[in-house]
Amino acid sequence: MIEPVKRPQGVHREVWGLICKDDMDQPPIIPTEEPRLYKHPKARLRQGVRKWNWIPFSNPARVDGAQFYHWRCVNDDPNKEYPFAKYNKV
């Protein structure tokens, strides 16, 4: 008679019942794979640094003509409207 394989500590009974096989000639009910640990592809970082400028902008919802400043990438269009202007309330 074949001795039953003991359930490892920390594995639930239901899970062990699905992956355990009493007869070593039969495959398990659910196929299992070894996880590939730490085999994720490395992040692809950009080469070089983008240039940024400290530029003024005005809020179209304000009537006092106040000038504010923010950082904008050199590659962006300098005449582009402020992206949060669509949320302005008058």
C-alpha cells in the first residue's frame, strides 16, 4: 500500500486536494507551473534628459490679468491653452 503524501503546512485542504495526487502515475487535476520569479523585463528608460522652461501663463477665467508660472517642456507648444482652463467657472 502506498502511503499518502502529507499536506504541507500553510496549504489549505481544498487546494491540496486539487493539486495532490495519490497515484504518482497520474497527472494532477489542475496543471501547475512554477512561477518565474524576478524575471520581469527591465524598464526601458529614455536616453537623455528633456529640457524644461519656467514660463508664464494666464488663466482665461480671471479678469484681473494675473500672470502665473509653471514648468513646461521645451517641445510643447508655448501658445497652447492652459490644460485646466476647461474647468474654469465664471
